[in-house]
Amino acid sequence: MRSDKPRDPVAGPDEGPEAPYPVRLSGPVIKGFGRGSKDLGIPTANIPADDLSEKHPELTTGVYYGVVALDPKTYQHDSSSDTSAVILPAVLSIGYNPFYKNTVRSVEIHIMPALTEPSPTAAAQDGQTQFNRLPDFYTTKLNLLILGYIRPEFDYVSLEALVEDIRVDCEVARESLMREAYRAYFVENKASTSKVGEDRAWLVSFE
């Protein structure tokens, strides 16, 4: 059960990701449990987690933040003629979701709006929390760079408490990624290094 202490507004060091991050994950978007949008109003993209423990033992159950890109050959983020992949912020959970008592480990990714756009989770609208929603992109290949860890998994006394914690997760992820060292994973800036450039190039590569 989560404590009632105030949440930290950011996660991870200001200087940028520290080991073992960034972690690269990739795979086609698959059908999940179907509860993200239906029960919670939080659209998620699931990617296979079959060999996650073997390939990435460092990824314990919990909530993380990072950046994602979708294969532009099968998904266009907007109606522009640009066919390059778009890098977007993301918050994700790896685990079993104790509230639903899942027995199968999953990787569930919520893709957020670009950092230059208003955050729908900054405040509830008319008492309702709003989450970013994209058109369906099942089977599209997704590349993910995990840049940091936010918190462990918790069980909750109510669905509303779970949704509120996920809303805060989105804001923590967004504020964490707004820092200059993390913005370098979206576009080159003075915090960019050759390693960051390599990771960014991998993120948008869908050969």
C-alpha cells in the first residue's frame, strides 16, 4: 500500500540517466488486458514481456519513465507529410498490477503529449482526470528508451486512488523529462553526448 507522504516532483538525477539506464526495449504493440482504456480511461500500449526477466533482470516491477517512437511506416503521429518517427514522452509500468491481481507480467506504456504541448494530467477537468489518447496502433513496432524509475507497484483501496497515482506518475515523468539532460533524448542540445545521439538514433530506427 502506498504511503500518504507527498510525492517527489521528479525522479532520477538532474545530470541525466544513471546506470542501468537508459534501457532499450522494442516490440510490436499487442493486445493487453483491455482495462487501461475501459476501466481507467488511460490508453496504454503493451509490448511483449516474455523474456524481460532474462534479458533485463535490472528491471524490477514498478513505474518508469522514458521516451518512445512508433514505426512511421504503419503509424503517422499527425497529418503532416513528414514520414520520420516522432519521439514522445512516456510513463510505463512493468509488473503485475496488484490492484487487478494479474498473474502475468506485462509492460504497459502510456504515451504522453509532446513536452511542448499542454499536459492533460496537470489538473482534473470538471472533476475528471484526462489522459492523452492516440488513435489505435496495434501491431505497430514501438521502440522505448527507459530513462528512469519512479516508484514500486502498489495495491490500492479504490480505482480512484489508482487513477490519481497514475495521474501523478504522468506529471512526475513529464517534469523529469523537462530537464535539459533528458530533453537531449528528444532533440540535440548542449547536454547531448555521442552516447545520447546513438540512443536517439536507435529510437527512431525501424529498418
